[in-house]
Amino acid sequence: MSIVNSKLSIVNSQLSIKVTGLTKSYGKEKVVAVDNVSFEVNAGEIFGLIGPDGAGKTTLIRMLTTLLVANSGTATVDGMDVVKDYKKIRGSIGYMPGRFSLYQDMTVEENLNLFATVFNTSIEKNYYLIKDIYSQIEPFKDRRAGKLSGGMKQKLALSCALIHKPSVLFLDEPTTGVDPVSRKEFWGMLKNLKHQGITILVSTPYMDEANLCDRIALINMGKILKIDTPQNIINDFGKILWSVQSNNLPKLITDLRMNKHVLSCFAFGAAHHVTIGNENFSMKELESYLTEKGHKGILIEKAQPNIEDCFMDFGMENSNK
């Protein structure tokens, strides 16, 4: 093994984030936002929290960035406890909240200078870290932050989160509300940051972004459903999956769910994805069933599962427990 590979193996064996039994509830009603969550993030990887709005992603990230205190459980970032060592952690991490939170009336350059000063550094000292990102908005450095486009705001917020050279970067739904081109550019930036040795924990409601992470945790209603690489999760999908279309999609989903051989049915673009519980049940039989229900233009095909299919399947299994 080469010296370089040996060093990489040592880095990858280290943990950047360790979460054990974290639980957080809100209000007098004790509404549980995060429910006994445990996971680990290796140094230098992109780890994704994948789930819909209200799944607990933001609450979890706010606890890991020392902005919220858990009701129970423990967590460490770079070996430091999020409660006991919160001041040290705040100096060593980068955090980009879901909502744009920079100073709207200050210019691009003023915002970046402010963040550099707060962390006792300068733009010049760590410019190499943000060069690829900041160079795209530097021509607009005298423009007020509030006048930037969504994609440009995103790049400025990421630059501010990186200017003090953090070891771990927390990104809370960074691509929500951003156009597809900017989303693609942003993930390219994250890949480059990973190559610089920065550990990244990113949350997103977009299932297609799961495939861009090294490992993911599927989360819903405050609970972790599954943790693995995206491909391993897809490979473990063991059910019969069909794509079904007809001339009446709203009626189709109701009729499919009423069929005794259908385990689940969810809308998926211009079709519905269904899981079948009886391996002897054929597509021809399903087509006959739908024809009797008055459907026309029926098309039934075998479907390849993706992360969204896996998420829905895990969610149903968890709700049935």
C-alpha cells in the first residue's frame, strides 16, 4: 500500500460525527421531532440526510451545530461533545442554514469580510478554499446580498461557511428553491470540497440528490429508516415493482390500492409505482382487473427501484410496526 493510500485509510477510519440516541421534542404536548436517532459519519465523506419536510432534518442539524440542546442522547463532532464543548465546535464547523441568513443590506464582499473577521481570519488567507465558488460571484462583490439571485445567494452563503476553513460542513437543504442548473453546480462544488478533506453532512428533500452522497440516512417522522450507500439501499429492495399507467391516473391509484395483491401504490410522474405481494400474480391479470374497472390505455411494465421507492417502502414498514 502506498503512503498516500495508507493516509487515506487512516482518515476514512476516523469519525467526524457520532450520534447516539438523540431525542428532541417541542412544546407542552412534547411533539417528538427527533426520535432516538443514532448514526456515524466518517471523516471526509458526504453524508446525506434524506427525507421530506417535517422529517426532523433541521432539528437534528441544529443539535449537531450546538444551536439546540437534545432532551436525551449524546453527539460528538470531531470528538468534541456538542454540549460540553460547544464553543470549540462553533469555531471548527461551517453551517449553512436552510433559509438565507446573511445580511441583506450588506454587499457580497462586506458579508464575507464580516464572517472572516468573526473567525479571526481573512479572505486572503483562505481564499484558496472558496476560489472556485467565490470567483463566480466576485464580479458582483459590491452588490447587496438581498439583490442576488437564488443561486448567487447560495454561493455567497457557502463561501461564508467555508472562509474559516472548517473541518466539518453542515448544509441544511442548500438546494431547496434553486434552479436545476444551480443545483448541479452546487453538488459539483461539494465534490471538490470533499477532495479537500472536508466532511460534509447535507440534508435534502430531493430523493434524486441521494445518489450524489457517499452514504445516506433515510429519515421520516424523526426516525432513521435506513443507513447505507445509495446503491446498497436500492440493491436491497426485494419486492416486485411495476410501473402502471392508464387514461385516468386519479382513479387508477384508488383501484390499484383496492387490489388484494398490491402491497403499496404511489404516484410517480406520469405513472404509478406498485409493489406486488403475490409472485404468481401476472401483469395480464392486473390489466384485466383494471379493464373491468373501466380503465383504457393501460400500460404495465417492470420498474427499476430508486431511492424514492425504497423510502416509501421503508416508511410503510415502519408505520406498520
